[in-house]
Amino acid sequence: MRKIMIAGGNGFLGKLLQGHFQSRGDEIIVLTREEKSRRGSVTYVKWNGRDIGPWSEYLENCDVLINLAGRSVNCRYNDKNKNEIYASREESTRVLGEALKLIKNKRKVWLNSASATIYKSSYDRANDEASGIIGDGFSVDVCQRWEKAFFDSKVNGVRQVAMRTAMVVGRGGPFLELMTKIVRLRLGGRRGSGRQMVSWLHEADWIAGVEFLIAHEELEGAVNLAAPNPIPNNYLMQQLRRVCGVKLGLPAYTWMVHLGAVLMGTEPELPLKSRYVIPGRLLKAEYTFQFDQIDKAFDDLVP
């Protein structure tokens, strides 16, 4: 039985890990901003994501620390939201590093959330960890500052991995919930040009990928968590229509995406940026993907 701490573990990705670790019989500590009681093998501990507090005592004798804390980027990029996005990532990462340095029995590995969005928008060149080109703009700056805060918090004896995670598709996840509704309303055509590449990851490979990183001590630094076969947006939408049994899908032209983003309180970059990311280091380490093709992933996930 392992002792595992998850900061920000009540989101979609955190709950996937909670369920998996519980099934293994691990002891789980979830750092949360809300007051919650213990449930089975999960202990919920309150923290504010900024300051050392009683929560840090739970780090003693942990085997794994996983940090998923960070305000959602699914919002308008005004000054208030930008500042909250930066602070939620940088502050939580730094305070975890400070807490790690204070405890006596340090864990073996610290996995910190990061994002495949860090790479430049690309249509014809895949980005891996070795040769990928870092992009620019607000969302990329968030990724860079997040990773800097993480690697600046170097803790002797603790292996650190920044998980540059692509969009995770899973049952009950935000992507599938929204997009299957759109498809069934006959609005599931291409977004923008439809040429933009989409990097993705099945929920099963998110869980297995995290376990792989925990087990493989040679892996540290930045690692891309993404399926090895990114696809164009128009093919993604085609496969969603297929599994939903919907033939017609009206397109959302670029101007429509911009207008819709305003109405929905989000940013057009989220569906329009071309994220062409491949998992170079995982493949080199011989990780075997359970779902390497989007059609198989949707067949498994969409009823």
C-alpha cells in the first residue's frame, strides 16, 4: 500500500486518479479548498494553495506527490482571470516545494501538472520534448511560468516530472460532455478551418501514464502525456458524429467560434489552436498505449 497525496484532486483528472488508487488499496490524501470528511481510504485536508499549514504534516512518509492544482483556463482572458490563473499554479507549486523541504521523510517522486499547450501552434510538424518549439502568448506564458515554479522548487532526493498533458477524453469529462451535446444538436461540424491538429489522451492512458511515470525512475523533467496519433479537428468531429449516430454536422466558421467564445465566457484559442504534440519520451521508454487511435477511444467512451 502506498501513501499518495494529490493537490487539487477534486477535478476530473484528480477523481480519475482517486478511483484508480482506491481500487489498488492505496492511502490517499487530497488537498482541497473545501471542508470535507474522510471517505474510505481518501482523507480530505483543507489548504489554501498558498501557505504552509497543518496540511503539510500529511506529507510525511508519502510515496508520491501529485499536484493538479490550478484555476481553469476555460474563461475570458481578462486581467482578473489572468492573475488568478498565474497565481493558482505558481503559488500552489511553490508552497508544495517549501513543504517538501521541511519534512523528514521525503517521497520518491513529485508529479506536477503542466500542459501540452506550451508548444507553438503547428499544422505540419509534430512537437516532442526534444525538438518541440515553445510558442508564445498568454497560455504559453502560463505554462512556462508554471514549469519554472516547479523546477525552481528543486528538492534534493525527490524526482520531479512535469506532466505536459494533452486534452484528456473520458466519461463525464468536460470535453465529451460538451461536444456530444453539440453533435446531437446537429452542430458538430468542423471548428474553424478544421485543419488544426488536436492532441488527446484517453482517460485509461492518463491513469496508466501516471503510474508509468511513478514506476520509471529514469523519467524526470518534462514529459508529454498525449496519444501518439494527433488528428485534425475535422476528423475528430467526424468520429464524434459517427459514434453519436449523427450524419449532419453544421460547421462553426472562425468568426462563429470567436462570437461563441464571447457568449460562453471562454476564449477562441481553446478550439482553434493547432496542438500537434507527440509523446516522444513515453514511446522511447516503451510505454504501450491502450488507445492510440481516436476512433477506438470514442468507441470505448461514448454510449
